Amino acid sequence: MLIEDYAGTLSERMEKLSRDLAGATNMILVGSSYGGLMATIFACLNESRVRRLVLLAPALLHADPASYCKKPLEIPVILYHGKSDSVVPPEPTREIAGKIFHNLDYRLVVDDHNLHVVFPLIDWNELLEIRGSIG
């Protein structure tokens, strides 16, 4: 698991992400807000290396992810978005996601941008395919 904080322009962030994930395959990428946009762009450019995307209120409006995708992504995508998100509007995000993700599981939930209510209720073991976890 790689947990990283990225700074700079989108281009600088994507260059660092590409370096960080160089050679990795069969990945499950999780991204929140701007990280969701980055995960989406990375998957569009490297679909064969990504097994699944988990997106939390992804900032898909801050760039045109469709410009990075030559065709809709076939990998499974689970997207959680809060109905009361005042940072990233849910409806335009859903419309964009519907165009670029062929296998989209869109979950509009009663929450805000930070998903502070829903986040602890998500079955992370299932989404991240963690088997035999302690707990």
C-alpha cells in the first residue's frame, strides 16, 4: 500500500505518481477528491495495469479525464459521492464518470465532500480484496 501526499500542478503530480507506480501491475487505486482525478487519469493511461478504481468524491471537473481516455475504461469503478458535497458537485461528476467508466458502480450517499459519515462504514476489506484480515 502506498499512501502519498502530492503537491504541485496536475502535470507535476501525475509525473510523481507515474514514478511512484513504475512497474507496478494489478493495482487497486483509491483516490479522494483531486486524488480521484489523478487515479482516473492514471487508469486511463495505464488501464492494463489497474484492476479496480475506488473513487471518493473525485474532482473530475478540474481537468478533462476523457481527453486521457481513448475509450471508456472497462475496469470496475466504485464511486462514492456525498449528496451535500459543496466542493465537487455530484451531478456533473456523475455525468463525466458515466462517459469514461463502462463498469461504474455510482453510490450517491447522504454525506458531504469528506464522506466523514460513510467512510468508516465502507467495507474496505472487500473493496481492497483483503482476505483473512485481523479484526
